[in-house]
Amino acid sequence: MLVVEQQRGRMNANKLKQYGEDQWRAKPDKLNAELFVMTYGALVMQLVQDYEDYSAVNKELDKMGYNIGTRLIEEFLSKNPEVKCKNFNDTGEAIAKVGFKTFLNITPEVVHNGSNEFTLVIEDNPLNQFVVLPDTAIREGLLYSNVLAGCIRGCLEMINISTTVDFLSDELLGQESTAIKVKLIKYLEEQVPSDDM
């Protein structure tokens, strides 16, 4: 039975990967990647100058990502009605193979750590192009791509999934790859506004 479930999971992951590829090719409004990367770099540099504290910059990048994610999920759901997730593992596969592919043209590897946690491993983080962090930023733990963690958290919260999203490693900090751990806290109850009752 386990083998059948694993094969189904692989088939689902393969279908999602192909679906993500199709979505990327069909997307007419692609932004020039280099322009995006340089604009993001300028934003991070400005935050570093404004805050002069890397932990505050990390928090601000997470907050910005969260706000982006709460809006990005609407576009994702409207353009991808075929994507259905039965459990948290499926959610990880959909984020990697459809979400990241659609919006960043990358497909992170998904490493499942049980049924309530997964790690997204990005071999070549597109946000890290053209970037070399100063030694002080490395020492003090600047999470240059922390906007991604916030974005994932914001997207999931909008579909009633409360998570923690943390960086395990970052290429810019001298590690082999960028790894982002997503851990399920709980499924949130859908709240109906009092006006709708």
C-alpha cells in the first residue's frame, strides 16, 4: 500500500511540475529577471541603510514578503484552479512546482520531513544573482532573500494554513544552497465577517 501511495505522490509531483512549466510558458507578462533582481537588491540596500540593524532588515523583508504573499495567492488561485492539495505535503509540492515556477521560473526541490513539515531547497536562488554580501552582513545574519519566507507564510495564511517559515541555509552566507523550512502550526478556522451572518 505504501508503494502505491509513493507512486501516486510521484505522479502528482510530476503532473504539478509539468503544470508549472506550462503556466510559465503561457504567462505573457514576464518581468525581465535581471531588472527584478537589481531592483530587489536596491531595495535591500536601502533597508540596510535605513535600519542599520540586520535583524530589523530581516523582519522588514519578512513583513514585505508576507504582504506580497497575501495578494499573490489570489493570482495563484485564479490562474491555477486545477491545483488541488489534499494534505500539507501536496501543498509543498504545489508551492515548489507551480508557485515558484510561475512567479520566479525556478523549481525548488521539496524534502518532506513528516506530514507537517517540508523544506524547499533552491540550488540557484535568482534573488542572489549579482550579490556579494559584506562580511558584517554575513556575520550578523542578513537573510537577503527573507522576502521569500514571508511570501510563503502570507500565501498559506490566506488559505487558512498557519505556518512558521525559516531559512535553514543561504548561498550568500557561504552554504551550498538556499533552504527554507515550512512547518505547519495549525489549520485555521474560516472566519465569517459579522456583517455576513
